[in-house]
Amino acid sequence: MNRFSILQEKKECYVCHTTDNIHIHEVFFGKNRQNSIKWGCCVYLCGMHHNQSNQGVHFNHNLDKQLKKTMQIQWMKRYGKTEEDFIDIFKKNYV
């Protein structure tokens, strides 16, 4: 399945906007990784903001939390869905 982002059109880091060393990150991972891929809940991040430093989303709880909240809001807008719809699919509310 092709990964895409409903938050971004350009392949640049969501945090710092660099186009170097770009990774794609599934915002909702673990048991929701496939849902993230299916629904476009991915973001482009540079290595530093992904998993190559303490500033990366894998180590920075605040960044992870903010991405989840922002993505949920965008998902509801993009697909015309409610918080209940989101919870039915992703099993948690981040808003």
C-alpha cells in the first residue's frame, strides 16, 4: 500500500521544512500502522525529527502527541468524520 500524507503535499520535514534525509512516519503506529497507511496519516520528517535524535518523534513525547492531535483533526476534516468515527477506527481520541 502506498503511503501518503493528508497533512502535507511537499516531501519536506513537517517540523523544520528541510528536504534532506526525508523519512515517512506513520503517526498512528503499532496496531494502527496499517490504518495510518490506508488513511494517509503519515508525515514526512527529516532523520533528526524522526528517529535519529532526542528531538525525533520516537523520543519526543510532546511532538508525538501534537502530531497525533493535528492528524486526527485533519482526518476528521478531510473525510467528513466525527470523533466517534475516528475512535471506531483508531481506538483512541487525541483531541
